[in-house]
Amino acid sequence: MMKQQQPFQPRSRRERPAKPALSRQGIIDAALTILHEEGLHKVTMRRIAEALDTGPASLYVYVRNTTDLHVQILDALLATVTEPLTAGETWRGRVKQLLTRYTLVLFKYPEIARMTLTMHPSGPNYLALLEQLLALLKEGGMPDREAAWAVDKLLLYATATAVEQSTRMASAEASAEDTALIEAITTLDARAYPSLARIGNELFSGTGPDRFAWGIDVLLSGALSTPRAATEEEKTDFIEEQ
């Protein structure tokens, strides 16, 4: 005997579990989950809306566009960068530690590293990074005006390093390119390229942390010994004070 089917009973909306209210932080958290599990190329408004069981249009109330979202993702990733630094280390050593942390975060996410070259983040973790760097430069005796520009150069150096290394690490052609360059330098005509013939091997020496740390020292020493040129406004103020 066939079992009689029960008539369909529509479920009231009130009986369904309520969805969490949308928020900027909730959207960023969903984006980070997708980033870790699927990669940055999957972090789209449509994919995030799907994860949050809503429509893409509703996200724009909290996030201006995809670029804004990526900036917020970067700021969230920087949360670990500004954790307390090694006690007892010199101020230069702590600058290197801080910038190494920053570089390693970007190294994990090549797409974000490349975008960071043209981004201007303004989130709390990025501001904390700027604050920490400025405080360390002040501790090292760097004048405020020079420190303000030095921070820009230090972060640009760290970002570019992460972009280059992470991009080439993922490139199938990078190793062949390096081999070709080494071969070209080691077999060149010494009369045409005397400097390369003399120290060409040094171009490939000191890769890794030592070379990165040396670059930071170059920037720090240069900023400490190179005064910034006065702006036109500062020149005018100086003349008026005389």
C-alpha cells in the first residue's frame, strides 16, 4: 500500500535562522577566508556575496569597490607585523625585523604585493606600521623631516623585494633567465665589459636575508647623512625670519 504524501507546508520566514547582519568587518572576514582557501583572484564581490548569502549590490553599502576591499584585506594581513619586536635589539635591528615581517606577509600573496606598489592603505594596522617605523628612526637620531621620507623609501624597498621574489618564484621561466644571465656574464668579452669581467660574480652573491638587510642599512645610513632639500615654502619662511 502506497504511503500517502503529506501536503507541502510552506515554511514561515520567521522560522528560518536569521542571517548575520552585514557589516564591513564581516565582508572583510569573508574575503580573508576566500583569500586563504581559494586565492586573491577569487576575492570578488560576487563570490563574497555568495559566501554571505546576499546580493553583490548590498556589499557596496560597506565597501566602495574591489580596490577598497583589497586595501582592507592588506590592512588585516598586517595585524601580525606590528607585534612587539625583539627586546634588547638595536634600533637598526628592530627596523630590519619589522620590515622583514612586512616583506614576508607580502611574499605570501604576490597579487597583493604587486597592488601594494600603487596602493595607499590607511587602515589601523598600516598606520601602526608607520608609527612604529617613525619611532624607531627617531630613536636612531634621524631628523623628523628625513624620517618622513625615509619611511616611504624603506617600505617601497621592502614591497618591491616581495614583488620581485614572489613573482619570480612562481615563474617557470625565472630559473632559465638567471642561468642565461650568469652564462652571459661569465663568458663575456673582458675588453668590452671590464667591470663586469672583474666583479660580475658579485652580482649574484649574498642573496637572501643578508642582502635584504644590507639594503636597509644603505637606506638608513643615507637618510641619516643626507639632509632633505628645503621646500619653497620653507625657503620663504626662512627669508621672512631673517
